[in-house]
Amino acid sequence: MGVRKSARWMKQVDDRILEHLDESGESKPSMMAKHPRFDDMTVSTGQVRDRCRVLAAANMLVRDDLGWFDITRWGQLYLSGDLDAENQPEPHRHGWKWFHQTALPEP
């Protein structure tokens, strides 16, 4: 496993979310916020939901129609140190919705 290369827009909780989904599989923000993995961070469901939306806009997570998030191949590459997140399109916020300006090709 290589050294992770995070982006300026990333926060510590982002790594925790990605690690959790990589190890446990898909989950909802409300379930993640209550998981012991997040106890030392004191994050709310809303904060986890917001960061999941950011990570989904960065193509590191995917969200289904029921609000479940799961890690993508891009997210797995980041965790293994094989993706420099700083070189990926930065997600932008428009109202409550996050998006990125360019679609990424499949890894």
C-alpha cells in the first residue's frame, strides 16, 4: 500500500468514509455516523452526508436512488496510494448539490 495523496479540498473524515466503505461495503451516512469507527471524530449524520456527496462528485463514491453510498474503483485507487486526488477534477457546490466539471474515464 502506497502513501495516500489527498487533495486540498479533502478532510480527515473523507479517508474514514472511504476506509469504512472499502471494508464494510455500502452504507448510509446515518449508519456511518453512528459506527464506532467515527466515534473519535464526533461527526453528525449531516456532515457525513455532505462529505459523501463531495466524494461522489469526485467519483470516489457512488450513490444509489435510496441514499446508499459505496466506494468506486477511483476511491479504492486513492486508498491504495495509486491515485493523486489533487490531480483529479475538484468538486464544486451549486446550492445543495455537488458536481465536477469533467467526467473521469474509467480507471
